[in-house]
Amino acid sequence: MADIVFLHGEVITVDEQNQILEAVAIKENRIIATGTSEEIERLVGPQTKVIDLKGKSLLPGFIDSHLHISAYGIDKLGVSCKAAHIHSLQDIFQDLHQKASELPAGKWVRAWGFNETKVAEQRYPTREELDEVSTEHPIIIIRACNHISVVNSKALEIFGIHGNTPDPKGGMIESNSEGELTGRLIETAHFQIAKKVTYSEEEIAQALALASADFVAAGITSIHDAGCNDSDGFRAMYQAVQQDLVQVRIYAMVCAMDNPELFLESMIHAGMVTGIGDDRFKIGPAKLFTDGSSSGPTIATRKPYTSNPEDYGILYYTQEELNRRLGEAHKKGFQITAHAQGDQAIEVVLNCIEAAQQKHSRPDARPRIEHAGISEPDLIERMKQLGVIPIPNPAFFYEYGEGYVHNYGERVNHMYPLRDFFDHHIVAAAGSDSPVTDYRPLFGIQAAVNRKSKQGQEIGSNQTVSVLEAIRAYTWNGAYASFDEQYKGSIEVGKLADLVILDGSILQADPADIADLPVHMTIIDGEVVYQAE
């Protein structure tokens, strides 16, 4: 007899045939039967819990294939520049001042989610303005893309940055026309200082628990974490899972935001490899960064930006450097991946993957490309040939769409191109890149189906997909991207009982309102971890 049965629902299996069934039975942590309500009722015993779905959608638990759980959780402890009342820099300064008044002198004041295009002044804050908030507290405002920050003089002092400090490779410490530091730190200059914004072990544990609670309430049962600040963050994630502070399953990319090369080398030398772990926490691919932020904009492109004919973005590595670093990880048995947004960066990563396979051929290596932003047709053909799994971010269009049109012009028709990926039978797994944008999978599914910005502008409408295709990108494809398709990602007999119930039918909902469907229940390992009140 089953422990729990779900009857009279819209069961979206995401199996090979995309079957829509009525009922499911689970026992302990596994799915033991699917079918009609009449068939599943036969498995109801005296102790069986019966849930009448009454037409609600039951789906595989959502898998977010690219987000940053630590960064999202830490952000919840700071000031949100995305809060509804934020309309100007002055609003942000007021919140920063309030936060500083609550903290002892010397404690960090952190703000996140800043976007210069969303405030009345249409610009970044200055170092001097942040100094007016406080000179006793170090202050950092992190842009929404998490590739750029602005700090005050106290923070620069802590970082040891002065007017003669050289720019790091792949980044910039900005100065004004008089040679004075503006406080703005770009790309690797930002990554190098972000790890110095320290938090106690208790704060980090609290942050991870807060993030996990939000994720499961959105129907997320598994995440692919895309990198922490350093090895301490990697360890904290593992410990939080062991202590049951984090309920979502984690596939952890081997990546540090600052000096990822050193972290990767240390993990290789320690004997780590993709797949070590269990179904709660498992080591994922080796990851490096090859370019910058799509909204920054700092991505590496083959043609100049539409907004600036002199700008081609930032490329972190030469071809030889990337081949050597990721090639060694591939040789040692790692799945390999790289952050690559612009078409130039994607081309460099594809060259690296091809070279790695030629030197050390490995069946079913499943190389990935995180974001795969501007995926032109020639690059898509190479992805198919090399068996690459791209990880696009559909929700970016809603928040940053107008900026994409401004900076890249017609290339938006090939940005995060889910339609092209599906048409070429490329397994593309979607991710939010939270906290860069909204973590809710239903929000991402709506964006993939509609491809519209917050202002209603269509952004590459040629790349829209069906609701079922978008669901697959957030379920089975995510499982495939972590070598787990035999265990999760669809509702099939023998798979883990990771499920989500929506309060309504996603297939009957207006495509423009999918994000508004409430999550009714989330189940992980056969246990209810979230239920709406």
C-alpha cells in the first residue's frame, strides 16, 4: 500500500511521451505508481494519506540549474535595492543609513540588487555619497548582475585600494577624470573584494536556511549552485545540508567567485571529482568565468555593442589559458563548464571543450555552458555536435530586456534561445541565476513562454517555447545536466518523490499569468517540506 496518493489531478509527468495523467502514489521516498485515479485508488490502505488534487497541477519538483544560494541568503540580511519603495538613490541612502544605525561601528553595511537604469538619477552612487551615509561603517552596494559594486572610503581602506592600485586582470578599479577613485569596482576587481565582506558562521548558516525556505516555497527541490565566494562558502553549504538547515538538494559547482583558478586547482589536487557525494549534496562541474555581465554590459562579443561601437566587452582568458585550466579538470574526470554570455566567450568555451575531448575523449562527459547568452546559429550547431548542455536564464528578459535591445540590437533574437535549443534537440536546462533575478521557476517559465520585459516589450519573440517545453527545461533537463535523470526530473515509477503541487492548472492558465499561480505544496524525498496556509 502507498504512504500517500494524489488523485484527480493534472499530473504533468515530463516523461518521454509528455504524458498528462490523473494520479500518483508514493511510498517512503519513491514514486511507486502513476495512472488514472481508479488505478491508484487500489493502492490506498488504512494508513494511506489521500490527497484529492481537484484538478490542480502536480509536477516534478523544479530544478534550478544555476543560482547562488549563499549570495541569495546573505542578501536577505542586507538592504534590497529592488524593494518596492526604492525609486531613487536617496531612497537607497536612507535605507543604508537606517541599517548602519542598527550596527556597531566597523560592521559591514551591504546593499544588493542595484540597477542604475531603475533609479530616477539613472546613474551609480559615488564614493562621496556613500561616505555621507557613514564613514564608520564599510558600505558596499552590489549591482543586480553581481559583477559590479560601489563602495565607500572605509571599504576602500579595508581593501587596501588607493589611487595607485593597478587594475586586476579582467577587471577595473574606476577613477574619474581627476584620477580620484569613484568607488566603483568592475568584474574581477569586484570579485576580489566581495570575499572580504565577511560574515560570521552563524550569519551564513542563517542565510542558507532563509534561502532554502524561500526556494522550497517556490516549488524548488534541487539546485545547481553556481559558486561561492571561497572554499569556506562551499564547506558551509555542505554543513548546512548535513544539519538539515537546507532542504533543497545541491549539485555544487566547483567555483570561487574570486580566483576561481586557484580553488579549482586545489580541488583537483585534493582528488575531488564530479559526482562525489550523495543525493542531498553532490560535487558538480568545474567552472570558470570567461566574460562578464549581460546587463552590465561587460560580456565578450564578436561584434561591437550596438550601444558603443568601441566596446567588445571583457574576455578573462586567452584560448590557451582556458584550454589548459578546464582541460586539466576534464582529464581528471570533472564535468566542465564556464560562465559565457557573449558569442565570443561562447566560441572560446566551445573551442576548449572540443580540444579537451580530442586530447582525452570521455563518453557522456556532458560539458555545460552557463548562460550561453548570445548563441548565434553557428554556435548552436557546435553545441549539438559536442553534446553541450547550455544553461539559459529566461527570467533575464523580464528584468533586463530593454537594456539587451539597447546594447545588442538584433542579437536579442539569439539570446538565451530556448526555441533554437529545443529545435536542435539540445538539452537546455534553465536557471534563474538568483539573486541576479527572480528565483521562482514559475516566473522563469512565464518568461520563456512570453519573452516580454516588465514594460511589455517583446524581446526575441522568435525564441518562445510552449508551457510543456518550459517545464521540461526546469525539471528533466536539469536532472540530465547533473547526471540524475534516472532518479529525478520526471514523475515515473522508481524515481525520487520530489514533487510540487500548484494551486490551479498551469496548462489552463493564461500564459501571461503563470507566475501568479501559487505553490500549494512541495515534497522532497516523500516528505512535505512546504504547504501553503
